[in-house]
Amino acid sequence: MPLELTIIVLVLAMVLPIVIGGFLAFRSFQATDQMEVVVNDIVSTAVLAFEGGVNTTLLLSVNPAGALVTVGGALLTSSGQPNYQAAWTVGVAGSSTYRELATTGAGTVLMTNLSAALGPIGPSVVSTSMTLFFEKRAYPLPGGGVLDYVLVGRAYGG
């Protein structure tokens, strides 16, 4: 009986770490996949809103599953030029990072939030389940013309 118990303990001591490691790896891959889906959905929705007319508004429910997803940034650089970094959506889950550029066949889709529209404040960060709105707007440029962009924010009640 003690020999059988010793064998069982040894087998469990060898197998249990492998099973736990496999489970943790699966959860990490699952979180990375979920983060990539959220980034793709955000970019796709922003592009759809941008392709509509001014004031086109779309809603998107997201669940980043613990990942941090940053959206947009300031519309203009300190020199008053369009900030093309605001077209990137970046997701981070653990040690994995995924970036996607919001673009149409005609150009880049800049995204911002109310606090970052013209100032140095950073992008929106999505880290919990929420509903986002995407609204196409036009910013009048000082030298004439307009800069089309997508305002991204948390939809109230979502």
C-alpha cells in the first residue's frame, strides 16, 4: 500500500505542473485572442462611422477581458498638423501587444475623445466591458478646410 501511494504521489507531482501550465497558457492565448478581436472591432466600427456623413454615430459593446486597449489621441500635433498616431488602436494583454491602423481606401481615420481632441491628453483606455460610441465629426482648420475625425467615447448607460 505505501508503495502504491508513493507511485501515485510521484505521478501527480510530475503531471500536475504540466496540467496547470497548460491551463495558464490556454488562458493567456485566449486573452490575447479576445484583445485582438476587440481591437479589430474598434477599428472596423471607427472606419464605418468615418465613411458615413458628419454626425454618423455607431455603438459597439466591447469586452477586452482584462486587456488594456488604447484608442486615438490628440487630433493635432504641437505644430498644428494632423496627428496620425491617433489612427492607431493598441491592445496589450500580458506580454502581448497588438496594433491596428484605422484606414480606408482613401486615407487614415483619426480618432480622439473629448479630453484629447486638441490637447496633449492621451488616448482613451478601454479595460472593462462597456459600450462605446463612434461619431464622425469635422474640425475646422485654422488655414481653411476641415479635418474629418471620429470621436470615440463611452456611451452612457453602456
